[in-house]
Amino acid sequence: MSRKVINNMGRCSQIFQPVNIAPKDAPVKADVSKSYKHMVDAGIIRKASTGMYTLLPLGLRVLEKLTDIVDQEMLKAGAQKILLPALTSEKLWKKTNRLTQAGRELFTLRDRHNNSYVLSPTHEETVTDLISIVGPLSPKSLPLRLYQISSKWRDEMKPRLGFIRGREFIMKDLYTFDAGPEEAKITYDIVNKAYENIFKQIGVPFTKALGSTGIIGGSMSHEYHYSTDVGEDTVLSCSQCDYHVNENATEESICPSCKSSLVKDNTIEVGHTFLLETKYSEPLHATYHSGHGHKPLSMGCYGLGMTRLIAASVEVLSTDQELRWPVALAPYTVCVIPPKAGSKEEIASPHVERICEILSQSNVDFIIDDRTNLTIGNRLIYSRKCGFPFVIVIGKLATGSSPLFEFHDLTSPKREDVSIETLFSFFNNQDTKSTEEIKREATIAS
Ligand SMILES: [Zn+2]
């Protein structure tokens, strides 16, 4: 669960959330995934033009939560955050021979002096040129690990499924510089460990597969995949051991380590790591003082598709009818629904404040559905549509002398009537315990 306090309390009445209410018999478009449909319908994203989307307030909160997880893990992996310009001179892309390779997938433009630029889909050239200009580096400054989280562009032939294959997207890209191949491999292992930590915190099942080095190049690569029918990648997994490989990176028909059969799975690639060696540092002269003159740095590059990861996790977790988030990324963890104005339950309204206090003390971010002109039922429907993982309703059972609150856990999913003490324990132990465990303990204690 996210403990990040960002605009901790929200109010539904004030959120800019243009929801899409499609007519019941509207035909479902063939090329629309459930994540895209849910995210547009619930006012999380909005299409701006082909393959380009606006992240609305709730969508941006999700990105901020993911950014927080990624920043923490990058920091632990010894990386420093920077921000490179979006435009890269075409001259640099010519030096590494990638301008023609990438071809029409690049967005390009010219300035008033007729200089050509690439709207960068990735930044190996820019960052290596930076190191070249400030270099040769001292061996003491190595390893050097620099990353950024920024918008990237790719002029896809067929943009589809919203952020799963967009033309503008947000990516985390890390570039590492080491003295030699052995040191670079140590960095590679550290970063892959960080990636595993990131994916574990998000909580959606993932597969780490051997990847092809493709246009990025290099000597070794691993990919991180989410399994879903709409995925355009195919991962082959051994039926007996932990061997996984992207179909495009192998000719094998059986597992090379245990000779068992390989099973195909449709997936979306959400992260990719490359050991590059000197593919970029040599042509761009990014070097260090080796004691025997200047030597090219051994590099690695590591991508994480932030907006794609958000869409893909929704794709994996949602049902056809309802949006579901990883709890760690949900725009708000809890939605609190106070009684309807003018109803018999309205006398229970003072409990709202106590519940908000408990959530604030537990560092749980929440939103209050303060549109008390609406029935509880209607607001519950809204809550489910947005996919808030937990909903607390102050309703009929909250009016008595020992008040109980409706607690909806959309992750399991289940609904229970619980006391304020149970709510308190649940949100203070959320990272480790289920409601059952807490209730069992509470029963034993009393
Ligand atoms: Zn095997």
C-alpha cells in the first residue's frame, strides 16, 4: 500500500474527472482494450490525438505513486536523477548509425537555422555525449549511474490500446558507466535486482525473460513482462524450470537447461535492461582515465515504460465490467462515503471525521465522496467504477450506540461490517495482515 502522502485528502465534488457514460447499446470497438475503456470511462485519461493522451488528475496521481516507488529503488541502486532535453541533434544519431535504422519511427523537426532534431524515443546518444564532453572521467567517479523520468516519442505505424502502444509516453531510462565489462555486469545485476523490487511492490505477477538486443544493441538483455491476451509479445516459458525467453530472441523449441517443453504466453513488455558494452561510448568518445590512457566506458541502459506499466497493470487486474488497480498505485487507496443528506442515517455523520483522522494517522491517502445529495448506492457504483481498492460507508449500522461501518475490500473482493477499532488495526497493519487475521487476533485478545 502506498504510504506516500500526496494531497492526502481529496473531495469527489471538486475533482476534475470527465467521466464517459457510453450509451448501453454502443458497439464495442474491436481495437479497444478493457484498460483503455475503463481509464477513459472513469476520467483517468483522455485522448488528445492519435496515440497521445492527457493524464487527468486521478491518472497523474497514479504516475506520481509509481514514480515514488521507482525513485526509491533507483536511489538504493546508487543512481542519480537528471533530466535530459527532449530534442536530440540528428548529428548525434548519425554518429551511432541509428538515424537510418530507426527510420520513420522517429519524429523529426527542423529549427529556423535548418538544424534537424529528433524528438527522442530514447537517450543513449544524448547522455553519452554529455559524458564525452565532461570526460575523460576519473576512475574514482565510477560507477556512474544516471536516470530520468520523462516523455518520449515514437511515431508508431499503428498506435493502439491507449498507453499500451502510444506515440507519446513516459519512460524511466537509466544509463550506467563502468570501467570494464566485469564492473558493468555487477551494475547490471544490481539494476535487475532493483527492477524485481519495483515489480514486487506493484504486486502484479511478472515474468523476467531473456530478450533480444535489437536496435539498442549490446551483449545481454532481459525483459520484464505482464501476461495478458492483448499483449503483442510472446514469451516462451519452460514447463519445468524457471527459464523464460522472448520468442523473438530464440530459435529454441525446448528448454536449453532441462530439455522440457516451452509454453507460449501473450505478454506486454513493461521493462527492458541492456548490457551495452562500448556500442555508444566508442563512437561518441565517452572515456575514463585508465592508467594506460583513455579507455571507452562500459555502458548499460535500462528502460521502464511508466505509462505503459500503468495501463498494462490495469489490463491484467480489471474485469470486463470494472477497473482494478494495484493497491500500491490506485489514485486513492480508500474512498469514504458519508450518509446521504436528509436521510435517517445522517445522524451518523460525525463518524466521518473520526474515520478521516484514523486514515490520516495511518498515512493512507483517501478521498471523501462528499456529494451527499447522491444516494450511498450511487456513490458505491462510482467508487467501483474508479477502482478505489477500499471503500468505507457510513450507513445504517453506524447510527447505533456501537456503530459498525460497511467495509468493502475490492481486492478480495468482499464486504464486511466492522467497528472503528477493526478499521484502525486494518490500516495500521495493511502491509502484512488480512482483515481475517486482524479480526481473529482481536477476538483472541477480547
Ligand atoms: Zn527448463
